[in-house]
Amino acid sequence: MAIYTVKAKRVGKWWALDVPEVDAHTQVRRLDQAEAMAREAIALTLDVDEDEVDVELVPVLSTHLRRACERVESTRRSAEKSTQAARDAAAEAARRLHEEGELPLRDVGILLGVSHQRAHQLVS
């Protein structure tokens, strides 16, 4: 299956979609419509079935808007790492409290601020 790059540029209230590899052009109101519309335009241009076409959508944004999106993605990755570190720390603490401290799961849950069922999951 061929993959075509679709450049999406905002023009007024529309997204102009350009596929330079096949000289196809179309437009949509929202980005969630872009892949399907581009796939249809490419298929019509090449006279092939739409399921033979795959697209990579590349929104064209100003530098400051692109950087704002990149900051969001960077912050999300950082939050995911922090969340995983918190999970690991909770599991380690639960195991130690239960095994080394010989505490019942209900007490482990209270100390870690989770239910006793969650404490059981963390120990397991």
C-alpha cells in the first residue's frame, strides 16, 4: 500500500489539503475529516480503490502554533513518566509495608491512600 503525504493548511474556515506526489487537492472543514477526504481524492486521481491508499497527514502551522503543540506533547510525555514512576514507587512501598513491615493490606491501603483492593494489586 502506498503512503502519500497530505499537507493541510488552514485557509479561512477550511483546511486546504494538498498531495504533491499525485497533484491532488481538496478541502475539509475539520482535520478529523482530512484523512478520509485525502484518501478519496488520491484514489480518484490515480483511479484506484481507496483501500489501496494510505496517508500521512502533516498540518502546516505557524512556528508559534507548532511550538505550542510540541510543548503539550512534551508535557504529556513527562507526565506519563512521572505517573509510571509513581506506580513503581507505590508497588515497591506496598510490597515493603506488607512483607517487611508485616502490615495487613487494609493498613497498607490507608498508609498509601488507596483502597485495600488496590493495595492487594500493588503487592501482587
